[in-house]
Amino acid sequence: MKSWLEDVRRSSWLVSLLAVVVAFVLGGVLIALTDPDTQAAMGYFFARPTDAVSAGWRAATEAYGAMLRGAIYDPQAATATRQIRPITETLTVATPLIAAGLGVALAFRVGLFNIGAQGQLILGVILAGWVGFRLHLPVGIHLLVAVLAAVIGGALWGGLVGVLRARTGAPEVITTIMLNYVALYLLAYLLTTGAFQREGASNPISPPIDDSAAFPLLLGDSFRLHLGFLVVLVAAAFVWWLLERSTVGFRWRAVGANPAAARTAGMSVSAAYVGVMVAAGALAGLAGAAQLLGTEKSLTGGIAGSIGPDAITVALLGRSRPLGVVLAGLLFGALRAGGVLMQAQTGTPIDIVLVVQSVIVLLIAAPPLVRSIFRLEPRKRRSTDSADGAAPTAERQGAAA
Amino acid sequence: MELALEGITKRFGSLVANDGIDLVVAPGEVHCLLGENGAGKSTLMNVIYGLYRPDAGRILVDGRPLELTGPGDAMAAGIGMVHQHFMLVPVFTVAENVVLGHEPTKGPKGVGLLDLAGARRRVRELSDRYGLAVDPDALIEDLPVGVQQRVEILKALVRDAKVLILDEPTAVLTPQETDELIAIMRQLTAAGTSIVFITHKLREVRAIADRITVIRRGKVVGSADPSAPENELAALMVGRSVSLGVTKAPPKTGEVTVRVRDLVVRDHAGTRVVDGVDLDIARGEVLAVAGVQGNGQTELTEAIVGLQDAVTGSIRLGETELVGLRTREVLDAGVGFVPEDRTHDGLVGTFSIEENLVLDRHRAAPFAKGPALDRTALRANATQLIGDFDVRASGPEVAAGTLSGGNQQKVVLARELSRPLQLFIASQPTRGLDVGSIEFVHRRIVAERDAGTPVLIVSTELDEVLALADRIAVMYRGRVVGVVPADRHENLRDVLGLMMAGVPEAEAVAQAAAYPSEVEAAAADAGDDPVVTT
């Protein structure tokens, strides 16, 4: 799994870009095929194929056009506010995706497959929610404490995985998946208790958080975009610094690339595992903070949505680099935000967004697949990866020198 | 049968691994293929064995061209190969392994009952004919390496191999086992089998070969007579004249600062892989640990640097007790460590040279500034060390994994030797390196000794041990059989060889005098000096 991660991470930007393009093309074909007009025209396809093709083309371009308007800028909207609202929606939706994606990406770089962003996020919102609606602190401090609570909640949940991996060797893939369920049902349970359930409510929902605990809106009341977005961008910059410029990140990357050599050089592999899972959990917790304190304002059982699974895709598409994760998060935010308008205006089901996402995952998870579709040169493998066996490899290495 | 290669060319991308190679292996001869690591020997053999398809040229068997699409064709044509790394199923018996892949059957046609009795008979018959002394019912995992190798040879013989390719067969053997192998090879050639013997060890070549073909950079650069002096062969192999020995002054031995007492290391199964070892190393001396691979040497060095878990006993470095310390603390105490597998343990292949050069020192000034890494300091350090250690790379930002083995080892050495040391440990410091790099590495190790550092070398190559050591500790099954000063015995090589098989020193001396080894005798016949001059 580690060498696969390496391959995904080291494959070129072109592969990621092509994966996105292919996914959109396939999505377009699917939109065309499911369009009623196209299907009608298919009935006499052999008589006049142009009808079916043009109907399909129209359906796909209309759907994607609506998606674009819903994601970036809508010139057809009535007011200026509504015209620019789509881009702010994209940024809002992207905020938790970027934060959680950073957490997953960070763990990838240390060779850990962190599937647990969902659980870490949920622990974060549980603590942040409690701080948000049970503690009544002064403006400023309240938000700070609530965000910290989210970060700590995520860090604890992630750190637990790190400790289990370092101490017992329990594979993090399994523990994170299982802890996701634990977190999910913990939240569901808490929402039935007096400490979390809204007074008088019969459904599992918490009281709204205090205004003082909410992220301030950046562009006024007409837009949902909140301060959390900027916080997450700062977090992305920090992750970049941590990985590329700090001594801690140096050790983490070394452990990720070659744990045996890291150990021989006196680094503690265990410390790296625990440390990076704490950091990854903290970032997922921050995603929870953005979701709860920025957009949702109340805890519900489904508050995490599909942020956790999406974060894995974002991290993979962003090739585990902070800038890549930000861009991938924005793309996914745009897909989500644009999908809503697409469904409303053209009747194309929003599920097509899921298809596009899934195809992207499929393609970036198998860089050789994209390379073979587009006949790209296979990237130069390190000669130790050669399938030809050790002896001829050694010969070649030497002869190359 | 006669095997002939005509103009074999094999390319990997832009690299020409074999460049128009012509070679004729006559019936019943031992044909040595001599060349450095990376010269293209193994590629050529894989072409003959059908694992690679040549880009040009052809293979002739008794004058008829041979089309090979895979090892199956090669075997059918009578070509057998014994790989450097054995391809045996450890939990199967010898007979089962020998018939694996072409199991003999009995009973009615189509029923296909496994005829193990027949297999055992065949193994016994062949074993007797060639003096292999292999029990068909023994489990592979219970057999010593030398016997496992004979099972590999049997596998080829059972399929009627007329040409047998042996790829670096002596790398895993003690000198005495090598002698036994040579005897077997004589039996085989007497029966008409030809043998292609691949090696980079000059000493063996001269003892065994009927003919020698030297390969350098993918080309045949010449053939030589087995009676040619070693330095002539070496020059042919490397392409320039080389000094085979290491010039070093007598040691200026100081006080003993490293004391290992009753060291025991257990593996995961609880076996004592290092079993009560006592060693002393003084300032300014090289103590070499000799032994066949897998007798506890690796674990010994790893225990010193804190990479083994279950360690008891004592390792004192000056006043510091190293047992129980973490690797980082051991390194900080002034221990430099070159691990035996540089790509696995020594380097992070995807990291740049400059990053690899501070792998163990990135926490301290000048490389760390607070929590941040000082990239300028990294670059300056790399530029300096790349020059000092003659690392051939296009720049300090090049990924270490793309370097040649020699240059990778220079990076590891540069990192470990560029700080003041209280103890320098190098495990297999020249494994897989070209002659030029070997010279360089040996010079550096001797220089470190001369600077007054206690040096511990672990090597399975006797040549290396003899070239570097001031004293030699021989390990066998986790124990030190004896510690011998490098100048104590005339026939040190024979004595050490016997000790590597567990024979105590006194007994080894007596035996070595009574039965001088074949390889040694061949070297003496040729009338030149032993390879290693100290």
C-alpha cells in the first residue's frame, strides 16, 4: 500500500488533470444518455444520428453550464448578490473539505492511510458543539475556545490511532474505519442525552451554538462564507511549512519514505506515527469546526455528511501536497455547490457529481491507468522497483554510473 | 554440447547492458565470466536463460540457432541456471524441490499420481554420480547453504542440463565449502557438462577456470588464461591498473575504549542470534568481524547502535553504557554506523543528497534553526561533502536513490565520517561496489583508524577482512570462535576459513597446515603475492 501511495503521490500533475478531464467527459456522456430528449432521438438513431448526438450534446452542455453557474458566477441571476453567490458557496463548501483533506494528506506523507477523518471530525464537532452551546464566554474567546475544542477532539481521536499503531502495530486502516463508527454512534447517543439534545426537541438535534462561538461571516449576511475559510488557508500554509521546512516534517517525511533508514538514523518511527496522527486529527477537527461553527450551527447526527470520505479523494487528487489539496478541495466544493443549481435548473440528478467524483478517484488511484489511456511515458521508476529482480537491476545501476 | 553467443545486444532504455557480446562455451569446460558489478554479466546470463530477449544477436547450440521465449525453452535446450538467490521451497524435501515444476507421474495416463519414489531414486542416483552427498528426504530449511546450492545444481541436472550457469555461486560459501563446490564442478565437467561461472572474485577464477572472458561495460574486453597474474585480470576487469591491496601503516593502537561483555541478542523467536559475545576495540585499530552471512554479525552491530530490542549484557563506550540507549542517543555518543544494506537502511532514496547527508544530524545546529530546517546550511554541508567524498552527482538536490551503488555508499560514509567519532562501525562497507569505489571506501576507513577512532568492520568477504583488519574476530552461530591478530599466521586465509565453519583457532591452524585449500594453492602456484598486502 505504501508504494502505491508513493506512486499516486509522485505521478505527474498531468495525470491528476487528465483524471479530472476524463471524469467530466464520462459524466457528460452519462448525462446525455439519461436525457429524455436524447433517448427519444436514439429511437431513430440510424435514420438521423445527428439528432441524438446534438440532443445529447445539448443536455450535457446545459447541465455543465448550470453547474458552472452554480459554482462560480451566475449571470442569469436577478441581483448582483445572487450573481456572485455561487463562488462564495463553492468556497464555503470547500472549507471543511480542504481542512480534512490536509489531515489525510499529512498522514499519507508519513506512510499512514488515514481513513478516519470522519471520526476525527465528529469528535471535534462534539467538543466544539458542547463549548458552543453550553459555555457562554465573551465574544472572541468563545470562538477561540470552541475551535480549540474541535481541534483537540480531532487530535485525540487521531492520536489514539497513532498510539495503537506505534505501540501494538495495529493497522491504521482498520482502526480508523472502526473508530469512525464509534464516533458516529457516540454522536448519535449524545444527541439523545440532556447534555446535548435541544430542550423540547423530539428529534436528535442540539441547541444552536451561541453567536459568539460562530465564525463571523466574511461578506455580510447575504453570503455564507465565513472566517473559517481563511483559517483553513492559513492551516494549509502551516502544513506546507511543517512538511517542507521544519525538522519535525523532515523526520515525518523520512519515516514515510523509508522507515528503516529513518530508524537507523536515530529517528523514532513511533513518535512520527503518533505525532502525525495527532496533527491529522487536529486538521479534521478543524474541518469539523468550520462545518459546525461556520455553516451548520447545530449538531445533528449527519453533520459530517461525506466530508470524511471526500477528504481522502481530495488528498489523493491533491497528491498529498498542501497546494494540491487546496485546489482539489476547491474543485470538489465547486462540484457540490454547482450540482445543486444543475439539478434545480436542468433536472440532471446531483448524483452525477458523485459519478464524476468516483471516476476521478478511480483514475488517480491508478496512475498507470491514466498513463495507458493517454499513452504517457511511464515515469522513471527508481531502479529498485524494477520487476526484473535484484541482480540485473544492480548490473544496470552500475553500468549506468 | 557447445553453446555460442553471437553479437548479443541487450538495451534497457538508453542503457546498453550487453553490447555485441560473442562467447563460446566448449563442451566440458569451465568458462569464467569475470566482470565488476554492473558490467552486464547477469544480464547476459538472463539472456541465455531466456529471461530476457536480446535486441540483437543470436544463441547457437551446437551450431543451430536457438529461439528462447522463456526459461522453459532454455531448460529444454539443456541450459540450467543456479541463481545467486536460491529458488527453493524451504518446507519441501530435496526430492520435492528437485521435481517441482515438472513432476514425474505414474499410474494410468491422465490420472497423474505423483511419482515421488522415482524422484527420490533419481536424486540419489545423480547425487552419487557427481559426489553431491545430498539426502533426497531432507527438508531444505534444515540444510546448510552449501548443500542447498547443490540441490539447485541437482535441479538443473535432473533436467539434463548440458550447460550449467552458476551466478556468483561462492558469495554465500565459506572457503572450505567453495573447495567442495570446485570438486563437484570438476566431476560435472569430467562428465561433459559445461559450466559458465560468473564471479568478480579473481582468486576463484584462477583456481577453477579453463577459460576466462572478461566483460566491462557490457562488452567483452578480452579473454585470459587462468595462469595470468591477478593484477593483470583486475586491470582488464576495471580498465586501468589497480592496487589490489590497501596501503596502511602499522596501527598506532591506543587504549581500549570499546568493551563488549557477554552480549546476547535474541530474535523474535527468542533464539540467541548473538550468544555471549565479548570484544574489545582499541583506539586506532580496525577490528574486523569475519564469518559467513547470518552468523550474528548483523545483529551484533545493530545491537551496538540500539536497533535490536532484546539485548542483554554490556557495551561500554568509554564510560557510557550503550545497552538500553535509543539509537539517537548512541549516535549522539559518537558512534558512526554504516549499515550493511545502504538502500534499505542507509538512505532515503527519494530524499535529495543534501537531505540524506543530515539524516541523523538535522536536529542540531547548524542544520536546525529553532523548529525549522536551515536549507542554506544543508546546501553548504552537501557541497562540501560531495567534494570531499568525490560523490559523482549532478548536484546536491539529486535524489539519492538515482545514484550508483558506489556513490550511494559515499553519501552514507560522508554523513557518518563528517563528525568526530568515538566508534566507527561499517557493515559490508563495499558490498556490490565497483573496484574504484572499494579502493576509496577502504582508504577512508583506514584514514579514520589512523585518526585514532576505534573501527569495527563486519564483512563476509575474506579479502576485505584481510585488507582492513588489525585483528579479526570470527563469528559462528552467534559466538566468537576466536580473535586472531592479522599477522599471527602465515596461512591466515585458510585458518579463518576453518574458523568460519566453527573450528577453534588451534585446531584450524593444524588442519590448515595439513590440507591447504585449492584456491590458496592455485594462487601459490601462479607464483605471485596474495591479493592483499598490508
